[in-house]
Amino acid sequence: MEILRAEKMGFCFGVKEAIKTAEQVSEEYCNSKIYILGMLVHNKEVMKEMSERGILILEEENLEKLNSEDVVIVRAHGTTEEIYKKLKDKNVKIFDSACVFVKKSRNLLKNKEESGKKIIFVGDKEHPEVIGIISHGKNVITVADFEEFKKIEIDKNISYYVLAQTTLNKNSFNDIKEYIEKNYSNIEVGDTICGATYERQKAVEKLAGIVDIMLIVGGYNSSNSKKLLNISKQLNEKSYLIETKEDLKMEWMKGCSKVGITAGASTPEKSIQEIEKLLKEESRDGKHGKF
Ligand code: SF4
């Protein structure tokens, strides 16, 4: 059996920075209560390591339990304007691990709105990143995809600015961009899909079609991992999202000799290596028949 890795996969810049911050804070403030607002990144393994360091998870609805000696780390996908304000009012020490791409999107939204443009945001309305970013605007139109975008009643007398969730599928966003260029001169489009997301999407496109099975290692709640799965599925119906080696089902491997692996931006290398090790052992021992 051959295991082929995608050219770009696993931890992105923003996640590495957030984890580094959490590690430093846990050493520097070892006598304080340290909280992470929500999940630092959407990955169970990473969050387990954080909890072993004594870092606690703080849900947004439980801010009342904070006191001024506490330390709060804001996750890579940021939070809402209201929560930032509440944290400041609580006078806690704040470490904002919101990724630079999320901050860029947030600032663009504010600047463009201030300049008089109406904002259209393309992304998952339920995702914390989207909820956080759009909270910094006054009256943002949010759409999930191209289909929803086409249903917006565009007023030709108003100027619009389009922003996208950092993890949106670049190809889907390009469809929206082309449609706008063909039909509207009053809509400007900003490029806020992050480079790490795009590189990982391109790499899975390259790999999924030439292997017998694709494994996407990532959190079930991770937006960018789910996007990798969708892209992979379009090219290879044997595409599976798994979080840890325990989720791997050996019956998927029947008849497969080439296994492709990729991983979401919040997946630690350790999880990927454990899966590769298990695959090699199972293939060698022939426990489940030859793959
Ligand atoms: Fe930042 Fe992109 Fe990583 Fe999200 S996926 S944390 S936007 S680098």
C-alpha cells in the first residue's frame, strides 16, 4: 500500500500562532486562571493538550464568572464586538489570538462600511468566525453560497462590497466574482479567503483524483476540513473525514492500494502520523485482508 500526502496540509500559520500564544501564556501566567474563549481551534486533540496545561474553556454565555485576575485567550477565529467589549469591561488580561486574516476581514468590513458601502458577506452564518466578523458591521447581508447570492435584490443606486469567510471554497467564490463582473458595476469584491485555505484546497484537488481513497484528517466541526472533504468527494467518492485514528474503518480500504491523506488547518501532525502508522501496520499484518 502506498500512502501519498497532499503537498500542503495540516497546521496553518494562524493556528500555529494561536497555539504558541496559549503555550506561552500558560507558562507566564501559571498562577492565574487561564481561559480560552470557545475552542482555540476546532480540534479535539489540540484542546486536550490545552486542558492538560490547565487551560479552561470559557463559553461566551458564561463571562460573568470571570474576575479581574483571570486571563482570557481569544480563539483563532475571533469573537463578536460585544464579547470583546464585555471582556474589556471585566478588566481581565486579554490575549487576542484572532488570526491576521480574520482581523484583515474585520477591518475591511468596518472601513468599507464607513466609506458608505453596503456589505455582502459570503459564508456560513452559524460559524463563529462569520458571526464574529459581521458583528463589527451595522447591517450586513449574509449569504451561504452562489445560489443565495443570486437571490439578493441588488439596488443599482447603492455601492456594495463583498467579503468572504476565510475558509470559503475559492472556486465557488470565483463563480460569484465572475457573475458580479458580468452583471454589476456597483459591486466591489474583496479577496479575504486565506492563502493557507486556498493552498490546501488546491493540493487536495491535485491528489484526490489519482488515489483509490482519500482521508481528510480534521475536526468534525472544522470548517476548512469540511471544505476539503467536499472538494475531495467531487473527485473521489471514497473520501472520508476522520478526526483521529479511532475513526478509521478498515473496511473502507478493501481493494485500495493508493491512499491519499490531507489534513485541515487545525490538525496536529501527531494525529496524521498516528493514522499513517495504523494504516502501515494493518496493511503489513494483513489483518483485514490485503488492501
Ligand atoms: Fe488564519 Fe487561514 Fe488558519 Fe483560519 S485557516 S486560522 S484564517 S491562516
